[in-house]
Amino acid sequence: MLRGIAADPAARALNDDCAVLEIGGKTLVLTHDMMAQGTHFLPDADPADLAWKLVAANVSDLAAKGARPVGALLGYMLGPDDARFLEGLTEALSHYGMPLLGGDTISGNGPQVVGLTAIGEATALPVPSRSGARAGDELWITGPVGAAMMGLEALQADCGDSLAYRRPQARLAEGIVLAPLVTAMMDVSDGLLLDGRRMAEASGVTLTLDTHAVPLAAPENRRDDALRWGDDYELLFTTPPGTKPPVPACCIGVAISPAGVPLLIDGSGPAPDDRLGFEHS
């Protein structure tokens, strides 16, 4: 719907998580994520955790571009404990070295909605995108999937470690190191299978995924669930064959010439009604 009016090259045809803007001799990377109560966070969520997750989700987009944070703009709907939100916001911004530059606050009825615009500066050119994977490239992920899924279940059960869900970590340092070496890169926010399909479609290749090579932060009998769960914020990237990433990462597949479907899961294409991850309606 919006692609027709996002004609500026900086928008990357809305096929990426970030805009890339050349201005004043610098390359800026801009991203904006929103979160809605009941969809992205629980109604009784700790506001400090909400603030952390909002910042981390946006910084993760910068990480996928190898960008260093410059600042943030906050869009905040006043909630049940604004002081607690501010506490978490201060902690998260400090953790990622990203100053608050401005924004807006509103009051309103109904579920709370918050948003953040993160601004970064590219550390490598060209800035990585989803669309650069080529046949023969190897597919990698920086860490396990399923940690956020297990964290949410622990939180709901009030038993176990919920930190991975409440306070995810953006792979900022890894993204900066990888940016000069990758052919394509994005973060895993909506589920590995869905995000892998998106990378394949943007790149015009088929990605063949070996699901048993994917590291898990969940029991083996939850592998299928973990592959479709989001909020892990690991980096998914491709490199030319034979490239050894300079950060911890697991090779989980390869890119091949288009084979009729964008994603092959253990050699087979997903069923048309297969839910690969979280899709916004």
C-alpha cells in the first residue's frame, strides 16, 4: 500500500527494515518500530521491560545494517507507570550508547501504543540489505532461536528465566563486524522461517535451510515452534562460499538459483497454509 509513495532511493522500496540516507557526507540509517499492548507486549508487562524491548528492537535493525547508534526519537502514549518506563528507557539507551533526541507524548484511551525511531551511522559501505544474497552463498545465524518463546512461557507461568523475552539483546557489535563481509543481512524478529523467506524473496534466490543445523534455546521437541517464533533478534546473514565469519555463528543453509519457491525447509517447500512466523495483519 505504501510502496507507491516511497519512491526515494533511501526507502529501498520498503523491502528492508531501514532507510539509508546520504546526507552531509555521511550515510545515515533510520528505522522505526512500534509496539501495541496485547499484540507485542502483555497488558501487565513491566513498563521498564517494555522500554528496554522497544529500544532493543530498533537497535537490532541498526545492527543488521552495521550501523552505530546516533540517537532516538520516542513516540509514547502515557501509561500506568510512566516513571518505571522512563527508568527502563534510560537503562536501555545507556546500554546501547544512544541518546534521546526528542519525540512526542500523548494521552489516550484504549491499549497503549509506543514507538521509537532509531538513527544510526553506517560503518561500512555499501550498507547491507536483505537483497544481496547470491546463488552459492552460505546462510548463517549468530545464535539460537527459541529463547524468547521459552522466556514468555516462563513469564506466563511465573516460573523460570524470562529475561530473553523481557530484555532481548541486539547484536550490535556483531553487525558492525559483519557488515563489510556479508552479501545480505537482517535480524530475526518475526521468526527464522518467515524472515528467511523474506531474505530469499528480496534477493531473488531460493534459500535451502537445514533445520537441524539451527541452534536452539528450547527443547528439541519444540524445534518447529522455535523456528517460527520471533523476538530472538539474532542476525541472519549470507556470505560468499568459504568465508569464515569473525563472530560466533552457525551455518544453517545455502542460497541456490530460484527453485520455484523462495525457501526450502529440509529439501521441501512449505505448505501454502504453513505459518512461518509472525505476520502483521
